[in-house]
Amino acid sequence: MALQLYNTMSSRVEEFHPLNDSEVRMYACGPTVYDYGHIGNFRTFIAVDLLRRFLRQSGYQVRHVMNITDVDDKIIRNAARDGVSVQQYTAKYEKAFLEDAAMIGIEQPTLVRATEHIPEMAEFVTKLVERDLAYRTEDGSYYFCIAKFPRYGKLSKKDFSGMVDGARVDVDEYEKDSARDFALWKAPKPGEASWDSSIGPGRPGWHLECSVMSMGELGDSFDLHAGGEDLIFPHHENEIAQSESLTGKPFAHFWFHARFLLVEGEKMSKSLGNFFTLRDLVLKGHKPSSIRYLLTSVPYRNQLNFTLDGLKQAAVSVERLRNFRLRLTSGNFPAGSSDEMQSLARETVDRMRAALEDDLNTAQAQAAIFEMVRRANAAFDSGTVKKDDVAPLLAALGKFDEIFAVLNDDDIPKMKQVVDWAKTEDRDRDITNELREAVQSGQLSDADIEKKIAEMEGARRSRNFNVSDALRAELTTAGIVIENTKDGVRWRRK
RNA sequence: GGCGCGGUACCCAAGUGGUAAGGGAGAGGUCUGCAAAACCUUUAUGCGUCGGUUCGAUUCCGACCCGCGCCUCCA
């Protein structure tokens, strides 16, 4: 069975096969770096990350390219407002974006920046003009002529056949031939930042960069192009128009779009007070792993209702998985193996694969792993897990985490970074007690903790429970959970 | 108005023409010096409403109600 994936172009689920046997070439529309990334941005990027990880787990080499839009109207305006150069302005937010992406477990794609590909873009425009697919207006801007691409609208299923051509719209401002024609290159207005190029000074239109850079990195035709659902029109439609009309070849074969999320049941917006950047959530004390888990728990094509309560629930779910792994790695088991556990591990791996092959049904994959956890825990309790069962169970958990990436317990150092950042940005006030407490368990070293535990165990052995309880309370306050099991003491950071 | 998606238990949420995954939360229990973890039992005769097709529908069709998205640069 191969991956069944929804293709926006055909509006149906199709079997995914790359154009080259073993290599998948995919391009994802990345962020415009004018501000900190919000939770909606990251839903899309995590969906793409999940796809990338699953393709790799399925045996493909993956070439994953993502653009950084480091020039657009908003950037130019904000940079001017702050009195800094465009480069200075975007560098800060690009860095923040990459830190955030790493924080929630997104593997870094090959990055391409718009401002580093100006010459290729100018060349692209020149070719379009030579073939009479684009035109220059009096102010020095360039537009793509939609009338020259009959299949315009094929991705978004829009019908433009009724459009009146040649009727000039917005004459004063744009001088476009048709209202739907889109800007390839924008001439600078007085005082605006601009780039010199073979087609004159200005800045690239948004759509142009993605066509030029994706084809530059991956070839005229490649496997998959991804982005948020809002990009279907006009962004991706325009990319298709300019790319395919120039090369005469199909552009991307699969179009992958992640659905927008809701926050607390409503569209995320600043005015509703439900607009969260990733950093806002960490400042509230939420772990990066909780955020990633919640964002992956609903399949990418379904609307996900992101709530703060859901984040708490996600934290407990992740903890359950981590506890299970700890139980596997720290327990003592009798020699041998049990058929039940061996087949449980096998079935779980199969179920997860089948779920993900079904258009990345992450909810089903999670159900499979939890089913395994429950049944294996029950077997632990009844003593039927054997030494040779540990490896396959751990391997199944490992397969899960190759995709979901929530088990690695590095939340605390990541949260510490956000604390440090908040201080440098004068946002000390926004550091909640929840975050302070969460970071606290990072203060004690492993050796310190083990020393305390040894003391505690000594007290317990001599049945000096007042002393042991005091030590336990002290460690609990410091964010350390101690568990006394029949196989000995086990501890973890909360 | 055009095109599209969804409404499933207290919350999040998957799914199927044949009788409702999973997680969280609550309740009861087992284990435990305490705690933690874990396990067991329990919580939708019900899947927006009303009709229709069918031996049988939450699943297909229709209407309606509600929510959401795109329709020129918001992931």
C-alpha cells in the first residue's frame, strides 16, 4: 500500500508516487518574516513536517525546500516605521521563526530567501514578457496577463471565463489591463526600499519568488507543493499560471493544503483576544511538546479547535507516553518473550502505518499507540512482559515518535530559552508563574536529585517516614516526580 | 451571491450501509506506609433538525438550522 494523499488539484485522494523513484521533491510556502509566528502558522508547518517525516519513514529521500519571504509591503512599511533596514528587520524575525520551528520539533528544510534570488526573478519576468505573457506598465511595474493562461482557476476551481478582458480597472493606481492580472514586479514608490535588477528597480511580487525558487531548486516539475488553505487562491493559482505558461510543463503534481485552525472555537484574531504566538503559549507555561501534540492530533484537513484546555489535555497524553517509555527502559523483566507482546508491537506498527497512509490520519495513529500502551501496561501489571518484548515495544514507540516527535524530554531547556528571550525583550511581566515553576525543575542537576533520592530511600528503609516525606515534598516543589516501584525508584522532571 | 468544509458523549476527537476508535475529565475500585504511576469498571440505544432511499443509516439523498474557509498578497 502506498500513501493515499488528498490532492487539491484533483479534489480527491490519490495514491502518491514521486516522479523519481526514490526521491520526493517538495516545496512549502514559508513565512513572511514580519512578526513572530502564531499558532496557526505552525499548524501548517507542522503538517508539512509530518508529511516529510512520514515520507522518509516510508523509505523516500526527501528534498524539502521552503522559502522565507523577506520582502513585501508590510516588511517595507514596518522597517521604515522602525527606522531600520529591511535586512535588519527581517533578520530578527527569521531567527525567531527558526527558533520557534526548532522548538516544536520541525525539521529544518532547505531555506531559500526572496531577496537572494532577485536576478533569477528578473530573468523570469523578462522571459514572460518576451513571450507576451506579461507586460510592463508606465511606472515600471510588471504584470502577468491572466488572459494568456486559459486554465487559470484550475486549482481553486474558479471560473474566470466570464471576465471582461481589456476593461481597465483601477486605472489611477495600477494601470493593469485586467483587474485579475497580478503583479510580478512592483516599481518602487518614492522613498521605498527597492532592489536593482535587469528589469529596473523595484521589488518582486509575492507569487514570483515561489515559482522561481521552487523550480530553481527542484526543477520545472516536482512532486508536491504545500501551504495553508488560504494560499490556494490566489497565490498558488498564480504560481501555476506563470510557471506553466512559461515552461509548458506541469508545475507541482500534488497540492497539499492544511486547513485553518480555530482558537477557542472561533477564528483566531487579535480583536477576539484569542491570537497566540508560539511564544505567548510558552510564556503561559505550556510545553512545546504539548503544543506539537495538540497540533498533530487532528488530521491536517480537518478544522482543529485549539484551546488552552486542549493544551493541558495534550500535556497529560504526552506524559502518559513518556511514562510508558520510562517503564519499559527502567523495569526488570524475566527472560524470554511473550507472543502477545510481540504481536502487539507488530500490529501497532502496522496500524500506525495504515493510518498515516490514509491521508495522514494522525488521530488513528495516536489511537493505535495508546491501545498498545494500555495493553502493554496491563501486561506489565500482570507480569507477562518478558525481557525480549522490550525492544519491539520500544521500537513501535520509536516509529511513532519519528513522526510525532513529542517524546524527547527537552521541554525545560526550550522553555528556559523563552524565559531568557522574554527578559531581553522587556517582557518579564509576561512570564507567568506556571512557566517559572515549569522551568524550576531544570535548576537541579541529575546528581543533586539522585543524592536527595538516596537520602530519601535511606529514610524510607529505616521507616523514618517524616524525613522521607519531607524530602519528597521538597523534590515535588522543585518539579521532580519520584515514583517508588517494585523495581526500585524512578524519577522524572514534571 | 459563487465555490468548498464541518456539526459525534462534560471537553478534544476518529470512523463506518449492519449497529459508535482514542485521549482528557468525572465517579467507583485494585495496588500503595504516603505519594506517583498503572490497571479494572463506569459516562452517547446515540452521531445538528426534519423527511426520503434501504431489511437496516450516524454513515447515502433532499430540505432546513448552526459554525467555518476561500472569492487579490492572512498558514
